[in-house]
Amino acid sequence: MTGRPLRVVQLTGAAEGADWFAPMCAGLAERGHDVLAVIDARPGDLAGRLAGAGIPTARIDLSLRRPLSSRRTPGAVAVDAAHLARASGRLARLLRSVRTDVVISHHFNATLIGRFAGVAAGVALRTSMSPSPFTLEAPFTRRLDGATWRADHVVIAGSECIRGLYEELGVPRSRLEVVYYGAPAARFDPDRVDPASMRARLGVPVKAPLIGHVAHFYAPIAGAFSPPSARGRGVKGHEVLLRAVPAVLAQRPDARFVLAGGARGDPAARYREGVRRLAETIGVGHAVGFIGECRDVPDLLAAVDVAVQPSIAENLGGTIESLLMEAPTIATRVGGMPEAVRHEETGLLVAPGDPAQLAAAILRLLAAPDLGARLGRRGRELMLERFTFERTVVDLDRIIVKRHNALTAAGPAFR
């Protein structure tokens, strides 16, 4: 590190959720950096969690998209260019006023604003972290990312998959790093949970097969803001799982499924209600429980016989958490999930959008508990080696210190 703490501004386009953001800010502060968080101005729980972690916080309206009225493409949106300019100017003034050394942006809207603001403010090290391949696979946001990445000194990809997508955009490997958005190992510890109590709360008999899906409900997106594979579809694959349920029940009629996850905002709530209606329509409502936001995810993952992540578009989803809990895990071959769920080594992989494959994989693990236990144990070992939140902070700290020192040593002409 330099002779004084680095002044690090962490920027996110979220106001709620983003459970990793406050601990990441706190982790960088614990490693000696002077950290300021900048979050979106909308109402949400993130500001309170940052305050609880002792992180000073500023709020800026970072929402870039405005709806377009269109019968042909319902749900279509566009970027508000005027607001982009205003938000970038306000952020640039903030960055200058606190003498920012490093700006790290997360989420696409914050990244776009952060790039313009970081250049205008002359920040010594400008970097963005990409937690999902979604915007790199969606045509419109991919073009914007491709047009603006040069404003960053380094782009930090949240998986090897994302690094590959940036290389396709022309980002040289010398300006790319990979840092996984990990999970806290202390919280996801199989020795510190009570699976029997969780089953009792869910009303699931001890010996009944239990399959769990932990994922928020997101309203489908239409148009160029969505990857073609996910256009108009639920990205977390809730419907795919429901359509796999009849095949599982045909062989294991005592099986039960639990879908845990919140639905933030009216469009997401309507989507979740549609998924619930689908369960009734196809005759599996009796076997499927919707439990909403779950604050006891480690207990839930310890209670399931199989954890599934059947996403259509994704980075790592909930694979890190389920593998840390040694839960036999099935995921789709999308995004970064194959980097955590290594087929036949730490879990099983299936094709996205294929209920038959998903059902077959679930039945296989239910029929071979020894296989599931072996995959779960190896999965936890891999997560502890590479995918913990503690590793995330160490890797991020190493990158920003190394890159900042190299840029300041090279002088202003090389920034």
C-alpha cells in the first residue's frame, strides 16, 4: 500500500439486496482502506446495513432506464441519456471532493455512470466489477459496455465466463482480473445448523425427499435489455423446475419441493404469483411450497436432499452457498455455474430450460445418497479453496493495491 490509506469509493446501482456489498466495504476497511459507499437513492435496506457496518454512505439516483410505451414490446426500456449526464456530473463532484484514489463500480447502471464520473474526476484507479454475464449477453447493454470499458484501468470479472465475454469485446487480458463474489464460510457451515428444525417448520417429514430452490423471483424482461436466451422468461428457471416436478413425483410421490426467495417490486410479485398458479395448473401445488424470503438459508440448505439452480441466465446463482453446506447440487450449464458445480465432481450439470434432464438428475441423486454426499463434500472443499467471501476481499485488496501503485509510479501520462 501507499504511505497513507487508499480512499476507496465503492459504487453500486442497488438500494436493497446485494448482501455482499456492505461486508465487502467493511472487509476493505478492515484491510486499512478509507471506504465510502455510494448507493442508489431508492428506498431499500442496503443503507441500514452499511450504517450497521460503520461505512459512511452517500446516495445518488443511479437509475438509468425509463419505460417505453409499446404494444409490440411490452416491458421495453431505454437509457435516459440526460439523467446519465446529470448523475455522472454529481458523482464526479463527489469523487473529487473526497479525493478518491480508487473507484470500484458494481452493476451495469453504476458502472456506466462510474466510468464517466471517474474520468471526469481524474481518479487514479478506475475499475468495475461485473457480478453477472446478463448485461454482457443482452445486445443493448453489451454495446454500451463495449463502447465504455476503456474508461476503466482494470475490469474485474465475477467469473471466468464473464472474463471470456469481455475478451470477446476486445478487452486485453492484461486489463482483466477475476474475483468471485463469494459467500461467508462462517455462516454457511454444516456443523452450525439445525436441519431437523427447518423440516419441522416446513411441515416436511424427516424421511420425505426434499428438493430446494433458493433464488429471488425476477420479472421477465423483453427487448434488447435481455439476453436472447432469457427474453420474456424467468431467469432463475422457476417454471423449468415446476415442469420437472411431475416426472419426479411419478417415481417419488412423497417428494416435496420448496421455493425460497423474495419478489421485490410489483412486477416481480406478479411473476411469482404466475409461477404459483402454474404449480396449481399442472397439478403439483400440493408438493410445492413457496416460503418467500428465507433468513435461515443455511438451515434450509442443510435440510434438503437436493439443491437446484435451474437458471436460464446466471453467473453463480446460489451454487456457492449450497456447496458450502455440502448439499447435493444440480445447476444448469450457464454463466459461471460450471466453475463451481463441476460435473460429476462437485455436483451435476444439466442443460438450461430442459425439465426432463433436471428431473432425471434429481431422481439420480435421490436414488444415490452416497453419490450426493461425495459430491457435497468435494463441493465444500472447492468452495473453501476459491469461493469464500474472505477470499473475495483478499483478492480485491491485492488487485487495487497492486494496480494503484503501478499507475501512480508510472505517472499521470499513463493513467
